[in-house]
Amino acid sequence: MKVVSLVSGGKDSCYNMVLCQHYGHEIVALANLLPPQHDTDDLDSYMYQTVGHQLIAAYARCMCLPLYRRAITGCAADQRLVYQDTEGDEVEDLYCLLAFVKQAHPEVTAVASGAIASDYQRTRVERVCSRLGLVSLAYLWHQPQAPLLQRMIAAEVDAILVKVAAAGLVPAKHLGAHLATLPAQLHALRRLYGSNVCGEGGEYESLTLDCPALFTHGRIVLDSWEAVTVSPDSMAPVALLHPTAFHVEAKQPPLTAAAANGEADAACAVAREAAAEAAAVVVEVPADWTPAALPAPASAAEEAAEGALDVQLGIVDGSQYCTVSASVATPGIDGPDLTSAAGTAAALSAALRRVSDALPALGLGWGSSLFVHLYVPSMAQFGAANAAYAAFLPAVNPPSRATVELRSTSQLAMVVEVLLARGEEGRRVLHVQSISEWAPSCIGPYSQATRHQGLVHFAGQIALDPATMGIVAGGIDEQSARCLLSCQRVAVAVQTDLARSLLWCTVYCSEAAGEQGRQRAASHLCAFLGAPLDTSALGERGNAGSIACKSDSRNESDSGSEEEAEDVRLDDYLRPPHMHRHWQPLLTFVTVPDLPRGVLVEVQPVACVVDASQVADSSSSSDDGERSNQPAAVAARRTNRRAAASAARPDGSTMPGWIGRVRQHCSSSSSCLWSPDRLARVQAWVSAQQPGSCWRQALGAAAGELSERLAAAGLAADDVAVCKAYCRSSLLDAQHQLPAGQEGLTAAMICNAVQLELPGVQPTLVPVSAVGINPAADCSMLLEVLAVRVEAICP
């Protein structure tokens, strides 16, 4: 991609450009935001580093690239983690700057930035990119800081410290110091004070003077500077470096080889150098420049196409959760082709419009959505489906999503299923849109994970290499390993450990994978649940990245193995919490015709996460000392509650709250995971050997299992959040082939059987190629129910 890089002068933005080049992108322009007054050093912005801004104009000459600059006129008006477009906010300065660059360089499709751990900065850059139709490239995101620092030094990023603001960093000693000389000291400060070695906690800011991979035409030489004390605090003084004189030292142009090949080659090389130097311009973007508003797209033709489709709405209207589904009927011979791009877009738009129209009457909106399942008629039109989806779903805080191809029948061509919460309180999403080395990005309006009231709904994960967003090389083994590794990284980011918190998981396999593929995927999943994730099948570079670190004896600590181990310890935000699962997760294996990008497997987990309320609800007595002065009756009630909670736990359970009370049931026709009066996930099935003449009886028995297991968990139909019926498509299409008088399986029969046992619960029917609770996928029909009681989960 053609890339404009945001540059602050710091080491992070420079090294991110190095990685952009490594992954095949081309930097064509630079962009920088600076204080409105030239003599201001530190603007104390929430978003932008400005110390050293006097030198940034030299980057254009060093890299022979155009540099676009705009003064920061806004402030941090919206300081929430998830930014909403706000007039007068400093983020709008970034929007105008990049809009100007995009107008000057229409070829630009991506923006590079050096975010490592700041969600505040990352989400704002991503929001601006989303508004401008650009891709965010943030290859440093969630990289372990210790190896990342070493990688920067190995890449010869020559940076100096221009601001210090942490205990142990002394202005007289460390201002102007070269980063390559400091790793041992930075690691020592980490051990002493918990500092971030890359300065992510504001411990220091840096300014890059040279980087051979980027600065091909010159390096910056800082001739003189003065120290400015901001705060003389005795423990952690704050000071910055104010440059007073500098110059660009030219690097010898690579003409020698060309000259040896003759004057013609030399002349061409000279011409190229001249053209490159001519590109090294600095463009000041006027503070009053704003981009023109984009015209609204016409939709009359699309709405006409939608009107020709038959869309049936289904609702599970629970007391605290709700599922709204829209099923698009297969058109007749003269109807639109839903496997075409236009047909897929029209069908999905029609389904989402019906869902949108139904939400207000339920007292809900898209902001309450937790998860969306898309079952589309043709995965070949995934792009068209994505475009239609983006027109309805919110760009900010969207729900998570899984998309697979539906095994269409003569009656059903597409299904959309949306899970919503009655209350938005506690809803948190992880929506990383930047391409990085961490995990696959979600550039569209869907999130990697949505967390609500102790549950985490993960987006369907396919085998994408995060850095390139291409499918990993190899077959089902490599793809399964990549899916699970990506899921675990997402899990850590939402503060859980997937292998030790997984409640249930749906494993989608394409028909191309076959039964052997399902077996291999199951093998990887079981190994993941029982042991640390083995990434050997991937040749996984891990979070250390793909550019190897060169050993540098100057930076190696010789103070002993304990300190060395501490130096390579993962940063706290990259470490999974301590959890211990005492149950076996429920698994569902579904075979569908195709999956996104033609992959063989897609994994969609749901896990639990420990909230503070669950810790308070545990049997721990660590706070007894603090409450010893409370009345005896209050203490007695607390003691009784803890004793009851402890007694309710299965043997071996050490998890707090409702998670610690999770129990399990399995029989020849159903399985269930539940926490009494809190949550239940139930599976009930009809075997593939079931005689066709006994469908009503078999369905009644399966639906009865759902009702019985919910009752055993202390829950009822009113607590049902989701009800789904997977069915082999061949059975639904077999009705017209049966002998006269013999009744076949129908959608109405499935719905009636469930509603007879669970009044008011309408299942979402999903025709598939094969389904089961194990990789054999040997069920004719699989019913699934999720019931949740929110007050109990979050008392």
C-alpha cells in the first residue's frame, strides 16, 4: 500500500516505518502536528509528542519525501477511551491534516503510526482512518517492550532522549543521551519502579536523528541545545531538551556503481537523485482548511431490490437479553440471484433493515448489540456483504461477528442473527482496526471481542497472518494453530486466559476440510485446552516480530540470571490473568460450504472473565480485618453467604463468583454447562440415525431436554438469550422426495417443538452441511440454548 506516516520525531513512529517497508508498503509522504507557537516545546497534548518539533522539517530532506504539517488548534475535548467526533478536539486537527494529504496524494490508502500500548491514541487514529477510508498500520501494537526496544536498536534507530519524567532519570545525565546506550539502565528502572522500557508510561520521549533504512539522504546533527526544567521534583524531575542549533549532514548518493556502468547510468541516477530532492518539500496546511463534505450515496435502486425479497423476522424476547433474527427466503426462478454481488448486498441490506426496524419497539438499538452471526448465500461475495453490513452497523463500538456460508435450501437463502443486551452497562468492546503483528485487525464495523457481564463473545477467527492480513501458508494444522494463537492474544487483551476460561466454542469447517480436517482442528483445540499453545506448526515469530534482534554486548546485563529473567518478562498488559478451569468446554462442530477467504477453519469462542463483583462474591475472607468493626449480624450474614458459595462449588473449583460454581452435565442426548440461577448453555441433539417418520417425537424429546436442563439450573424460558437450531440441509429439502403420507422435517415443526417446551422462544434455523458435538459431526439436528440472568451474574 501507499502510506502516509505520522511522525512525531520519536523512535516509535520511525521504527514503525521500518516495519511498513519490511512488509512491502511504500512510504510516500510524512505528516506532523506541531504547536501553534514555534517557541513552544511541549504542548502537553493527550495525543501528540511535540518536544523536538523544531527538527521535524529536516525529515523531508533526510528521507526525500514531502512533509505535511498543521498546527494543533484543538484540545482534548473528548477524553473518553472511545472517541466520538467532537468539534474543537485535537483529533479533528489530525483529521484535517490527513484529509489534506489524501487530497494531495490520492494514491495513499494507509496511515502509519507508532502506537505500542495506548488505546487512547490508537482508537483515535483508527477513527480518523475510518472516516477517511484509510487503513491504519501500527506494527508496534502490543509488542513486548523489552524485545521491541532491542529491535529498534538493532535496526540502528539513532534516537536521543528529549524529555525525562520518571524516577531514576536525571536530566543532567539522560537528556540528550543516545537510546542505544540506555537499555541496561532502563531495565534497572523497570525492576526498581515498574517503569516501561519503551517509555509508554510517559517516562521519557525520544527524537530520532538517523535511521539508515529511512534516512537515505541525510542525518540530523544536533549542534547545540539547552535543558528546560519543567518540574524540579526531587524524586522524578521533569525536564526537556530545547534544540538551539542543528543541521542536516548529507549522505553520499549511491552513484558509484552507476558511474562504473557508464555515463548513461550515472546520468539516470543523478536525475533520480534530483527528482528525489525536489520531492523533499515541507507543506504547511492552513489552520482554517477543512475537507469538503462527501455526498450521500443514492439508495433508491438498492431499496427496490430489497423490496423484492421475502424476509421473515424471529425474536427471542428475553427479560434481560434479546435475539433478533432475519431469514431471507430463497427467491423463485424469476427472482434475483442472491449469490451475485448485487444479490448478496440486497439480501443482507433487507435483513439488516428488518432487524433495525424491529429494535425500537423492543427498546433497543445497535449500541446494545453483543454479537452478529451472518450466514450468507455465497462467500465469493464477502466484499459486497461487508459493504452492506457497514451501512447499518455502528462504526464506533460495533459488536463482534462471525460470517460463514449458509448451506442454502429451497426455502432459505440467508440468515442474520443478532444478540442484544437489555442494558448497555458493562458492555465493552475490543475493536483494533490497525494492522499489526499482534492479531488480525478488524477494519470493518465489527470487533475482535465484546465483553458483557462476565462473558466474552469472540469474533469468528480465521487463519490470517496479522502483519500481512494474508492467509497463513499450509493446511488445516497451520490454520488451526494460527486461529487459536490469535484468539489467545485477543483474550489477554480483554483480561482473560482463553485456555482456562473457555465455556463453549463453535468450530466451523469448510466442506473442503472434510471429516479429517474436523478431526485435526479438534486435535489442536484439545491440545490448546490442555497445554500451552504450540506454535511450531506456524514457524511463529511471536510478539518479538519478524526482524531479528542483533546481539549487542553493550546492552546485555551481567548482574545475574534473576535480573536477566526480569528483563525479558512480559509487560503486565500482555500477561494473562491467573485462572483455573474446572469444567470441560462445550464444543460444536459445524461444516458449511465455504468460509471467508476460502480458509478451512474458523473458530468462535465464548469465555468467562473475572469481574470485580465476582471477586467480591467469592469465598475469600481477605477483607475480614477491614470489616471487623461491623455489627455481628452483618458479619454473620456475610459468613453464611461465603459458606453457601463455597458449598455450591464443584470439587477443584478455585474461581470466584458464579464462575466458581459452574457445573456440567452430559448424557447420550444432551450436554449442559451451568451455574445455578446464573447461566446455562444447553445442547440437545437428534442423531443422524433417527428414522424420518419419527421427527415430531425426536424433536419433542430434544426440546424437552432443553427445558429440563434449564429448570435444573434454576432458569426458565424468560431467561433465554439465544436459541438456535442447526439442521442438515438435506433433511429440509427432502420433503418433496418422501412417499405420500410420510411427514418430513420442516422449519415449522422445529419451531413448534421448541415453543411447546419453551413458550415464546423462537429458534433461529441454520441449515448446514454437517453438525455435531464432536468432530464426527454425526447429528441430524442440534438445538442450542443460552440462558442468562444478569442480576445474578453481576450482583
